[in-house]
Amino acid sequence: MSRPQRPSAETIAKWQSRRFGLFIHWGLYSIPGGVWKGKQVSGYNEQIRAHARIPKEEYAQLAGEFNPVLWNPDAVAALAKEAGMTFVVLTSKHHDGFSLFHTSHSQFNVVDATPYGKDIVAGLAEACRKVGLGFGVYFSTIDWNFEGGTGIDYEPTEGVRNDNDIPDAHAQFNAAQLTELLSNYGPISEVWFDMGKPTLEQSMLFADTVHCIQPETMVSGRVFNYQGDFTVMGDNEIPRYPIEEPWQSPASIFHETWGYRSLQPREDLQGKIDEHVKNLTHVVSRGGNYLLNIGPRGDGSIVEFEADVLRGIGKWLTENSIPIAEPERNQIHPNSDGELVLTAGSAERLFHYNGFGYSDPPKLYKLRWWVCPAKSGKYLLTASFAAAALEVEFQITAGDQSFRFVVAPKTATSIDLGAINLESCEPIEISITPPAPFEKGTPLSAVPEEIILSPT
């Protein structure tokens, strides 16, 4: 069975050009604001139900208090514009299972369960479109309120575990709610999946549900199993290495929380502005998007300090530009014998992210060097590997020339790959990968000790 169409090259390029967006974490957890029964609760506040071990029925009573009369979606959209942002992503549903949209699949939503009674996703989507902002939704694939769903998984030493398996009934429930979000709220720029440890089939179900209804909607990498349309870094993570596909760094103004925390120290406004200008510049100049979060209060008001941080960034952006930097190239020059000696330590390392759940580490799939030959001509290519436990296969690419080779198990080896032609002009890319074509997530099975290109 064929899979649905995915975003076009034009859509991907448009998404990459957005650069700077507003993330909003808001829900029932914003009412306690990090304090439960008079005690401050550590951990991300949007997960307070888990961190404070609040019973399901007791937490659900917060819905009766949720009446955010100070919420003004037009003002939020205007603030995003003032900050120089081009898109907004709202938590349509976080891990607690409370939906900020009207869903027919659960009564635990803002329309049916609260005195406020208005569809917040609908209001903000409309406000964003009126001022030309893209609008996306965050969607948690775990739901602590769903009967028979993931539930809260407590680790004795590590606290709450959020990358647990998703039962099939829960996955179908997610797909049904995704269908509502993609059908009822106009164009959705991206669906920002988060957490859980779906199977490959479940990740495909979630991504395909989105793309069947809106093929041009970008799916975040945290749908996992390498099924996303863009890579998502870890929370507040700035990548150290190049990324060869669309990517995004999610950031919170305060690393301690994403949802509103009443007792969060808020000081040194200019320092906080400078911190996020620096991070924004780092991400955007390397081709990524920076998604900066605010956490409104339970009454819907925006924390003044956070609004001032956004305005400060916006003021900086009106006076400065962020050029897209040329990729950093650690160029390798010949030794006294004219040889180009490539080691693992001198290589750029490229990784695939968002594999088999949040805790799955990035997979190294490419080592890359940029060589500067002293003269044009033929070079003999030799690769040396330490003994490997199993037979491994590689591909070395030099410019438009490629070589495949096999390293026998349990045998240190030096392989003469033959001659290649190099020109002494612009730096030439040399890379080692699994044999092409390879699926995203295929790791580089071993790392060479040394690659030598010797002039003939």
C-alpha cells in the first residue's frame, strides 16, 4: 500500500526560511504553576501531575477552575510579530491528556470540561492567520488521562519516564484526535509530536494521518522511527555538528520549565535577551529554526518578563540581520610528502536524530573531511581499520567517485582502494558512510583509524 504524499521541496524550503517561532506551553498545569498543596514541585511544571503524583480524579478537577479570561489570542499573535517571529506552535494536548481543542473523542477538553468553554486552538489559529503567521500544534503521543493508555511510568531513581510504549488502542485514539486537528483548524504548518516510544508502524500511522489530510504539513522528528519531515534537537540543545536536513532547536526561556512556574526567578532581563539572541543566531546561521517557548499563567495572561524578553529579541532583529553562514570546513592540507592524512578526530561527524524514542542516542552515519591537494593528479587511496567484531561494509566518496569495501570480522586491515583524481582548486569533500542507498538511521558500523591519499 502506497503512503501519502509528503511535503514538497517548495514547502520544505519555506519551512526552513521561517527561522524563528513562538512555542506556547499552556494547559491545566498552568493553574498550580509548579506548586501543589503549598509545596513547590521540582521538574517541568507541565508534568506536575506526575512529579507531584496527583491522582487522576484530583488533577481533573483543575478543569473546573480553568477560566482564562485574560487570554487574548490577537495580542499573543501581535507579540510574536513584534519579536520577529514567523510562526507559532501551541500545545494542543500535553502528557496530561487535556485538550485545548474541542475533541469528540474525550470530554477532557477545554470546551466540554471548563467554564471557559471556548476552543483555544481555533482562536489562536485564526489570530495567527490574520497577521500572516504560520500556525502549528504540539501533540503528545502519551496521554495520562486515556483509559488503558500509556499511564505515568515512574522510575525509582530517575523520576518520570516519558518514552514508554504506546498501546494500540491509544495509538488509534491519537490518530482520531489528529484527524480532528488536521480537518477542523485550517492549514497547519507543522505537527510537533512529542514523547512516547511508538513502534515503527505507529510512527507511520501518526505521520500518515497528518499527510493524508494535509500533505504539506511538516511532521516533527519526535514522531520517531525516522518518520518526521524535520529533525528536532533535544530540549534546549544547540547542535555541535552539521545537519544535512531541515532541523529545529526547541528552547525555553528558563531551562527549568516550559509550563508556567510561579516561583521561577525572573531577573537580569538583558542577560536573558542576550542569551537567546546568541542561541537564535547560532541556530539560524547554521540553517536551523529556533522555537522559543513562553508559558502563560492559568488566567491566560503572558508573564511580563517573558514578553519583555521577546520584545528585546525583536528590537535586536530590527537592528541586525543573521546571515546564513557557510558551512565550517576543517580543511586537511598535505604533509611534507604531499599525502593527505585523514583521521577520525579531524572529521566532521554527521548524525541522524529522532530514532526509536527520545532516549535513543543519535546515530553516526557519516564522517566527512575537506581536502586541499597541493597538486592535481592521481592519488592512491588507502583505508586502515581496527579489528571489528562483525563483517562491516563501507562506502568512501571522493568528489563524484565512490568506492565500496568490506572489512573482514576480527581482523585489523589496511585496504588499497585504487586511484582517484583530485584537482587542486576548491576543497574536495571526502566522506565515509554505509553503502548507498541506505535508510535513515543506518549507523556507520565502524570508524577508520586512518585514510591516506598519496600522490602518484
